[in-house]
Amino acid sequence: MASALMLTGVLGFTASPAQAATGTHCANWQQKNYSPPGKHPVTVIVKVCIYSSYLGSGMYGRTPWIEYTWESAYGGVKWDNFGIRVRLENYDNDLTTDYCNFTYQMNHSTSGREICYAPSWNSTSVGGFTADGHIRWNYNSDGEGDYIWSLTGSPQVS
């Protein structure tokens, strides 16, 4: 009886394909209102997501991304730089990362939607996977450097 309870306890810490979280898991939408000097304001809304899937034979795939939309009443060049860093983490250790530069899109359209993906990661490990990232921006011709908006990461998945 005791060995059966011990075995149950040990198995309770191991996720099976049916137990591991699969599907898309996103943080709540996050919003920032930018006010470029001498330009019309820009509203940016962002969400940080991770997709987890069971690939078979105990292998899982995780793909992180950041999606954002923007809206401004008027166009024009407002940015020297506008980009997104997205990364896949496992218990706060970076596994994959990528940087997407959206300066052109932000300067040439009053609204839009873009997605920045980091490479997928396949492994048999379960637990502690999250997507995280930040937005790096620099207002056009303001004489200042880059600013960073650290985003709230995705929920943790198996």
C-alpha cells in the first residue's frame, strides 16, 4: 500500500500528454499611449502569447509571439526606431529570442496590426514555459535615445 502511494505521488509530478497545457495562452491586452514631440499621439495595444502543442512521443512544441495594433489620427514620420523583442523562456531562462523592426510600418500607416515571432522550441520538458518581451522605441528627431516598455509575459504553460 505504501509503495502504491509513493508511486502515485511520483507520477503526480509527471505530466502526460493529456495533462500538459496545449493551445494558445496569452496575457491580457496592454496599452500605451505615445506622444511623439510635435506629432499626433499614437495608441499601441499589445498582447504576449505562447502556443504549446503536443507533437507525439513525449515531445512538445512551444512558439512565442507578440501581437500589436496601433492607431493614430494622422500619419507622418514619428519614429527613428520602433521594434519588438520577443523571447521564449523556461523558468526565466531564455531559450529563443528574436527582434522585429516595425519602424517602417509605424511611419507609413496610421493604423495596423503586426506580429513578431521568436523561433519555436521542441523538447520533452514540461512546466515553466512563458513568452515575454519588450517594445523599444525612439521618437523621430527628438535628440533622445531609445526607450523600453517591458511587457507582462504570457501565462505559464507545461
